[in-house]
Amino acid sequence: MSISSNLRSSAIASAWRAVAREEFAYWLQALRTMTAMLLALAIAFRLDLSSPSSAAVTVAVISLPQSGMVLEKSFYRLLATLGGGLLALLLVAVFAQQRDLFIAMVALWVGVCAAFSTWFRSFQSYGWALAGYTVCLIGFPAYEHADRAFDIVVDRVSIVALGILCGGVVNATLFPRSSSSSLVQSVRRSFRDFTSFVQAALQGYAARAELQKTQQQFLHDIVALETTRASSFFEDPESRIRTPRLRRFISQFMVASTTAHAINRLRENLTARGMFDVVAALKPLHDIFQRALHTERDEPPSAAAEAVIVVRQLEQLLAEWDAHVQTAWALLPEPASIEQIAEPGAEQGAQQCVELASGLLLLREFIEEARDFAETYAELRTPRSALDRLGGAAAVARADRLATLIAGLRAALVLSGVCIFWIASAWPDGFSAALLSAVVCTLFVNAPLPTQAVWQMVRGFALGFVAAIICFTFVLPAMDGLLLMIVGLVPFLMVGTYLLARPQTAGLGSGYCMMFLVSLAITETMQYDVVGLLNGGIAQIVGVVVAALAFSVLFPTNTAWHRRRVERTLWRELTRARRAPLTDLRHRFESGVRDLSLQFINLATSEATRRQRVLAGMILLEAGRAIIALRDISRNAELAIFDSAIAALLDTAVDALIAPPEDRAIDLIAAAESSVQALRLQIEGALSATVPTAATVQQDLIALRTALQLLQLALAERKNQLADMRENNAGEKVRHAARA
Amino acid sequence: MPRELEFQGIFFPTLLIILIIAAAIYWLLDGVLARAGLYRHVWHASLFRVCLFVCLFSALGLMFYD
């Protein structure tokens, strides 16, 4: 009894410690944010800026857990504020006499920015959103007081710059959590995960579901790696120097994990067809390869310095490749003489030779990719490296073009609608409503569930509004002077910054902080105008609600139609694999597909569909890999006789895969599959005209045959998936009918 | 050195120019120090870098304003 209770109490204790550590990090971030806010307020008062609370709002907006993220967001915020301010100035100068034209131009700009914001990712997307609504924020007041337009712009830019300066310095120096150390951790973890994934894929003991889970994990990890890399760029000069190598690392991670999948699929296929001899012949090489991926202590390398050992081992394995190949061939029960070939069963023997040659070829490709990957990892240990001269390709972001247009149109329509209402009703606080509608329409374009994100913010607004009224009517009148005012603000800010620091409530917290600070409108000589406070608050809430309604009514996201669009854009990536120029195509394809695939997965509502989409993403990656490999191989002049056959086959395969799943997709895919098989059999015929052995095997034909086989496997997989989905749908319908 | 400069009828503080110059020098210096691996031997690298910038900017400012 005592043992179990001891165990339980230690489990509870460690869980408590984990929670306490997490909470401590949140409170530390809250402390940083609050310090920066108060610092910004104090400096803004000292410099006599017009709205000190806006500086504090900027601090709240850039409050993020890692200092690199803060700096990155700050950079884009400053850039967008400058750009937006200049454009506002230009618009006021050109359309000072033309109210309607001015509003139309602002709405157009906001629409353009919303569209660009959808096109980009993370903080760049935020930058575009901000560039959009800054024009509203500065433009409308500047239009009303055209004579002071320049001062208004300068004031706004100084306030944002002040907020950024305070936020940046405090977040970087006061108990900072740096992005660069988190980047180092993620790089190490990625390579460790990769080695264990390779182990699972080669030995095949991991269940399908588990490999899929790893793949989904990798999708998230790769995005996280890229964002952390981008943040570290702004924080840490050492990461900045390593940028090309880090990009290569991410790209090679993607490429190698797809090849690992292809190897796993090939092994599964061999087992399913009863080619156990081939699997057994490949086994020793798999084992050697796996050992080479580990250090002497039989562990994956824990840091870049240890990766050097792995690189050396892999190099050695490649140097002794021919000997290993001989061993593998020797393990295969060969037909000993010409007579035996004529016997029944020899067919099987020749087929096994072809399969072994394919397996060896793919394995060698994979080992080379793993070697490159490990090399990049090892080279990260020094500030400078020869690898940097090779450069590194940037991550690719893809979006559905129509979705970007819709986001732009929605923002422009909402803003013009609110402005028309503002003018028609002569609403004194219409400005706040227009501004907030523009903010929401541009800021939430990339959220998978924008309506929910907006509602969380609205709840934050309501909470912040109540806090502002309490602070405004009971606390602040009693506080005289800057120091006392700060004391009065701290409890309210503490709540907001804590909410902001917790990822689950970040939306709530940002709404709270924004509303609280904007409503208080702290100035040197406070004007206690409760009616003004209420009117402004109500106008802001109206603006948000209109935008939220637009998200759920005007071309809503995450409807069946939208999901189909994303799915189609995702599969259309295959036409790029088919047509785009071959240089760097592997990287661009992998990066683009993963970006879209993650968008598509995030739109899923149930766990089952999520799994379906992860699987679809994997199939797509494998098909694309095979297509690119085929195009690459067919450049070989000796295979010119197959050129037209390969081209026709690629066209059928791509057309079949991008066909909408509802139609005859299964039939098309089946047709493509059989034509791939026909060509594969033809090549195998050519191969077994001379019984292939280690010496006589024609590498280019084998390469062609391997790529065809992988394409065929991907097609078969997609066909099975579609058939499964159809069956499930039919089952659903039957259940519905039974219930009815 | 005048405290304010005029460009096309817009006045702006000389300190702004000095800030930009200081930022440029800092950018170069920061890269060199990082390549030399100095920041690995500093206890609080980001604090060190902030202070480095403050020193540079103040030194330049004092030079022009004395």
C-alpha cells in the first residue's frame, strides 16, 4: 500500500512541479510585459506624446514568450507602421477634398493588405495586417485635421517606436527566454526524432498509425523549426550567420523523412508479396546503416559535435558500399546455372534480383540524403562553415488564390459598409467602429477558426472594458501623480498580462489589454468623461461584432466548399512537380506541400478526418517524389526510348491524382496505376533478358523501375484511401437512413 | 553642430541621424563579434549587446553635442 501511495504522491509531486514551472514562466513573461508597459507609459509622459496608452498597447501586442519572437514581431510592426503612415500621408495629400474617394482608397488598401496577409505566414502576415489598419488608424484622424496630418503620422510612429524599444529591451534583458536556445533544442530534437523514425521505418515494427503520428509531428516540427529560425534571426547574431545552414537543415529533414517513408512502403510491399528473401538480404545493410546513425554509446547524437561521428560513419559506409552490396547479393538464393532459370520458380528468382537491386538503389539514395542531413547538422557547431557558400533555399508558403482574394474582398466590403453607416448616421464614434472592424478583418485571416478567435477577443474586450470602468471611476481619481497612477494600474495590468502570457488565453488577454488601455486613454491631465468612455467602448464592440459576423456570413471559412478548395490546391501541387523547372524542385515541392497540408489538416474537425488528411499528405509527398525522380531520370540520354512513354504516364498519373475525389477518381487512378505497371513490366522484361546480378545490373534502368514502382505504390495507396472514404461515407448514409 | 536639421521644410533632430549611424556601426561590430565567438564568453549576451549599443550611441551623441 505504501509503495503505491508513494508512487502516486511522487507522480503528483512531479506533475505539480511541471505546472509550477509553467506558471512561473507565465508570470515571468507577465512581469516583463508589465515592466515594459509602465516604462513606455513613463517615457511617453516625459516626452509629451499625445497618447501614452498606445505605447503600452504596442508593448502588449508584441508580448511573446521568447525574446526573438518579440524582436521579430517588433521589426514587422515598425516596418508596417512606417509604411502605413507614409501611405496615409499620401492619401490625405491626394484626396483631402474627396471624402468618398478617400474612404474608397483606404478600403481598397485594407483589402489588399488582408489578401497579402493571407498569402504570408506568421509575423510577415501580421505585418501586412498592421500595414492595412494603420492607414485607418492614422488616415481618418489625419483626414479630419488635414493641416496637422504630418504631426499625427510622426506622433503615431514615435509612439509605436517607443513601445517597441521598451518591449524589446525589457524582453531581451529581464530574465529573458531566448529563441536561439530554443532553436538549438529543436534542432537537436529533430535529428533525434529523425533517427528513431528511421529505425522504425527500416525495421518495420512500428504500426502504420504510429508512423502517421510521427509524420504529423514532423509537419508541426518543421513549421516550428522555421518560425524559431526566423525569430532567432532577429535575436541572435550567431543564428543569423548560420541562416543558410539552418535552411538546408530544415529542407534536408523534409526530403530525408519522405525517402524514409518510401523505403518503409517498399519493404511493406515486399513483405506483402512474399519476397522474404529480399527483405532478409537487405536486413544486414539496414542494421549497419542504423548503427552508423548512432554514436559509440548506441545513442543518437545529442549535439552537433557528436554528429561529426555519425557523418564519418556514414561516409565510411558509402565508401565500402560495393562490398556491402556484394554481401547482400550473396545472401539472395541465386539461380546457379542457366538450366535452373528455365525451371518453374525461376521467374520468382529473377523478380527477386530486380527487387533487391531496387531496394539497394533506394537505400543508397537514402543513406546519401541522411549523410548530407547529418553533415549540415554537424556543421552547425561552428560560426562559419564552407557549407554556407552553397546557400539554403527559403521556406515556401502556399495559399489558395481565391481564398486570398476573398479575404481581401471581405475586409474591403466590411470597412466600406461600416464607413457608409458612420457617414449616414453621423455617428460621433464611428471612427472606433471602422477601425476595429478593419483590425479584425485583417488580423484573423489566417486563423483556422477565425470566428472563434474573434469571439475570444470580444470576450477579452468586454472584460477589459469592465476593468477600465472600475479603474476609471474608483481607482484613478484617487491616484495623483505618475507613481501613484502606476500603483493603481498594476493590479489591472497584472491580470491582463498574465492572460496574455498563457497560450490558451492569449486572445482573451490581448483583447483585455487593448481595450483596457485604449479606453482609459491615460493622458497628462485626465478627463473624466464616462459618457465618452461608454460610447467609445460600445463603438469598438460594434466594429468587432460586424467583422465577426462577416467572417461567419460573408464567404465563411471552413465550410465544405472552402475545404474542397484547399484540398484541390494541395493536390494541384503535383502539377508543379510535373511542370516546374527541376532545379531545387524537391525542396520547393516538399515545403509547399507541407505548408498546404498543415492548413488542410488544421481545418479538420474530427480525429478521423485529421488522420485521413495526414495520410493524404504522405501519399502526395511520395507521389511527388516519384514524379520528380522520373523526370530527373528521363533526362538520361540512354533512356531516350522511354521518354514519350514516361511523359504520357506522368500526365495520366497527375491528372488522376488531382481529379476531384467525388468523381471517377478511383477509376482514373486505377487506370494510371495499370499503365505505370505496364511500363514497369516492360522494363523488368528488358532487365531480366540478362539475369541481373551485382555485376550486370543496369543502374539507370533499375532507377527508372524503382521510381515507377514508388509511383505505383503511391497510386495504389491513394486508391485504397479513396475507396475507404467512399465506404465510410456510404456507411454514414446508411446510418442516417436507418435513423430517419 | 545644430541640434535640429532641416530637410524640405521638415525639422528633425540631429540625434536621429546619429542614431542611424550608431545603428549601422553597431550592426557591423555585432556581426564581427559574433563571428569571433565573443558572445559565448559573455554571461548575459543580450544585456551586453544592449549596453554596447547604448555606449556607442551615447559616445557619438556626446561627440557632436558636447
